[in-house]
Amino acid sequence: MTIEMQFPETKVREIVTEAIKAELDKRFPKTERNIPRIESAKAMGITVVTWDKRAIEGLFKTVKIGGKVFIRESEQSRILNQSRY
């Protein structure tokens, strides 16, 4: 006994797209965003010079990519949740 079902093309596309997205998310987890120091300083309400000093003091960890300095999004959130920086 064979049961044959027909689905609209849009529904099949939707199912396949969801399956592919789920598999990609499983294999390649999303990475954190690296925030440029200028954007980070602005969010903290301090100057870039002060931001640089705080980074040198070790208040937060930075990431260097191609000569540019960034802060990870999680590190930025941690700093912003503290009372002083």
C-alpha cells in the first residue's frame, strides 16, 4: 500500500529552507561580533583616548585584527553592566 501526498511548492521550499538553516546553525555556530573601539567608546560615553588607557590598564580585553583594535560584544556588555569604567 502506497500513500501519495502532494504539497505546494512553497511549503516544500519552506521545509527545506528550515532544515538547511538548522543544520548550518548546528555545524557553524554564530560568532560574536567584534565592535570597533570608536563605536565602543561612544557606547561607553568616553573618548577613544580614555578607552585606549582603560584597555592598557586591563579593564577589558581587546582583539587586534589587521592592525585595528576591537572589543568583543560580550566583553562590551560586561563593561556596560558594571557601574564604572
